[in-house]
Amino acid sequence: MRIDEQLRLVTAVEGDIRAYHVPLPRDVFEANYRLLASTKAAMMAKGAAFMADAGPRIATLLLKDEARADREDSEAAVTSLLQDIQRLTTVLVPTPNGWEQLPVQTAITRQAIDAESWAEVESSLLFFTCHSCMSRRMERAGVMKALALIVGGEITSSSITDYLASLPTSTATSGTQKPASSVPS
């Protein structure tokens, strides 16, 4: 198995449901760096206690505030960035037949998750993104691990396929679990 250098965040959505998030590609970062940097700065200005407690819950609101203060096309910029975060996130849902991978909107439509749960996860992913993508490359792994603790997630270098193989097999009806594989996350 090849270990990818790109680290991903996996975080709980609700119950056993998880969100697997791939970091922003370079072109998306470059298109949004000012907005991401100003949002991070707004969070940092509030202090460490705020960052660890409220930061993940209100990151999206701060992003919107920073966009309005910084750009004429603020609504379009925010919408585009949040769509990219959603596009880079896959919802992992346990089913009687194993784990199902769903795009966020499909997970909401099928009622695997609700819009409020997604909004909370989206804000945590934005918090994580603002801080991790602004970190120097050589420091990024350590920063991402610390941020994962704040947002209640874990960092993995595994592809989504390998990550799913490492999860226990569960059924929605019986609740029994057994290891699916010995592939580490």
C-alpha cells in the first residue's frame, strides 16, 4: 500500500456517520487565500480559548463577515469556497451492507444527516482549513493533528478506500461489529 503525503481529516457527523475531507487543492487555495487568511486572523484575534471553544462553531459566520468587509462579491466568494469544501467532503454512512460513501447533498437528501449537522461539520471543516492551509508545509502535519483534536476528528494519510477498509463492519439493524481489515488509518 502506498501512503499518500496528503493528509485528510475524518470527523464525526452524528452517531457513527463520519465526514472524510480532502484538503483544498492549490488552485482553490490561491483563489481564496485572502478570505481564508482574514478569517484565520479574525479567529486568532479572539485568543486561544475562543479558538478551541467557539472557533469551530462560528468559522462560517466569521468567513461571511470577513468576505463582506473585504470584497464586493462577498456572497459569491463565500458560496464558491463553501461549495468547494462540500465537494471535497464525502459522508461515510454505515449500512447493513457495509459503509456507503455519499456526497454531502445526497446524504442530506436521503436524511442520513440533517442540514444543521452538516452546517456544524462545514464550520469545523472551514476552521480546520483556514488554519491548516495557512501553515508552512514543514509544520502542516503537526498543525493538522492539533486542529483535528480541536474539531474532534482524526488525521489520516489513507485514501478513502483504504480508510473504509480499516473501519469495522457494522449493520444498522444488529449493531454488531467486526474488523473489516487490518489496514491502519
